[in-house]
Amino acid sequence: MGKSLEETGMISEDELKKAPGVPSMERLSKGAVAILECVQEIPCDPCKNACPKGAIIIDGDITNLPRLRADICTGCGLCIPHCPGLAIFVVNMVHSKNNACIMMPYEYLPLPKAGDEVSALDREGNVVGRAKVIKVVKRRENNKTPLIQIKVRKELGMAVRNIKMR
């Protein structure tokens, strides 16, 4: 069993598998969908209020983990900038034949630009491949959190969670 978020500061594979906000592989094969990598039972619910479709539910107490109704999630990404823990991503495993697309929060400067080639990092910050920046979105309603969309090899779609500028 891998070490937990509390022990390492990084979500473990075991925690990720148990998280109620992670859609099934079947749902991932149907297009863009949010991934709620939230495993801490803390009082938090901005993601729930940010979803215009009601796809994010927090049952009962505000400290319960958010649950994703993947069947109604459109992968719009409006929930991403509202997560204070930077724990929400949108993954599109069918972006193209060989590539997945990942939308994520990015709070570092300088911001990348569309077309930039960057290093793809896993949850531990290890370089696991290359990525191409598809889009950078800065909107006032994003709580000052820019969103980036990157393209990676399909097998990295559920592993890459950050980038490093070259």
C-alpha cells in the first residue's frame, strides 16, 4: 500500500482509486470529464457550487468528499479554478487517436503560451514525458487561476498533473 497524502503531500494510487470523484475507465473512454482528486475530508464545497450541471455532489456534511456524477459531467472545467486545493482536472482520453488532453490549474509565472513544448510531470513532480500546450485561459471569473490545456500521449492522461517550462 502506498503512502497517503498526509504522509507525503501527494495523493497515492490507493487513495485515487477510492476517491468518489474519479470516473470509471468506461466513462473516461467517452470524452472529457472532470477528475476530482480530492481525498481530504475537510470543510470545502466550492466545486459543488461551480458546476452548472450539478455533476458534483457533497452528500450530507460539508466535510464529506465530493462525488462526481460522471454521467452528467460535460468536462467544461468551470469547477477547476474554484478548488482551493488544486485537486480538479479535466481529462479527455479520446482527444485524438494517440493523445489525451488535460485541463488543469496553473498558478506559476511565466504562463506558458499555446504551442509551447513543455515537460509533463506526474503527481510527484517527476518528468514522465513531453506535452504541448493547446490553450491558456485567463478569465476574471476563474478566481485568478489560469487554466491550461495540454496534449500528452494517451497513456499519460491519468498520470500527468503539472508541467515544467523548458
